[in-house]
Amino acid sequence: MKNQVLVKRYTEGLAGALKTEEEYRTVGRELGEFSALLEENEELRLVLLRPFLSAGKKAQIVQDLLALERYQDKSARLIALLLRHRRLDLLPGIVRDLPELWRERQGIVTFEVRSVVPVGDGQRARLEETLGKIENGPVACTYALDPAIVGGLTIKKGNMVYDVSLKGQLERLREKIRER
């Protein structure tokens, strides 16, 4: 729970520091690449996350990596800040949460859509158009497969879930039967 709060704080700070869509995309891509590098390279991850190496040597390793890849200043500063505060393990969460927070700051509402089968392009366009009308503004949807819902969709916005799935309908029917 504490890590989620920290991830949110760092992500909000980063999103607030980004000025343009291009900068957001560049910084998001760079942070994603660095996070993937840490995930794929166990030796590097262990060196940077474990306390066996001095903070100065860790900082030099990261600085050399960032210079080699020519990361933007904001990407490099965030990675250095996380390293300095021993919070580099928060980077995957920041990368995960940044797109939604950026869209929110741009006035775009994000919905998470889950279905049993992939939602086709035409269905996506109609769904996003309908949600845009409901929200009275631009929307973005993320799509995921979830075989547990049996059929239909679940649409999540923040803490609200619109359940139009077969599983949800069966659960509501079960509740009605129990009430009798």
C-alpha cells in the first residue's frame, strides 16, 4: 500500500512536469525502456537495488547508461532521484500509471474495458463514441481479455464498474434468488 502511494506521488509529479504530448511520449518511452532494461538484466538490477555497492558508484553506472542512450533530462532526473532515494523499484509502477494520469491531466477520461474475446475495431469505435457522449468529452479506453466474465463486457472508470457481462447478470440473479 505504501508503495502505491509513493508510485502515485512520483507519477503525479512527473505528469505535472511534462509540458507537451511529444515530451510525454518521449519520457514515457525512455522510462519504459529503462524499466525493461532492469527487468531483463538481473545483474544490473541486483547491482542497483541491493546495498552492496556505494551510492556514488550506482549513480555513475546509471549516469553512464543514460548518457549512452541520450535520455531526456526529465527521464534522467527521475531515474537519478529514484536511485538516490532507494526507490528504483517503483519505476515499473510509474511507467504503468503515467499514461492514465497524463490523459486525466489533458481532460481525457480513461475506461478499462474487459471482455472474453477481443473487441473489434468497429466495436471499439462505437463504444468510445458512446462513452464520449456520456462523458461529454474525449475518452480513452484500454482493452483487456478476461475469460472469467463468460460473455459481454465490464467497463471500469476509476472506482465505478459497469458490468454488462454474463457473469455479472448471473450473480445478480443469484442475489435475487437468495433474497426470496
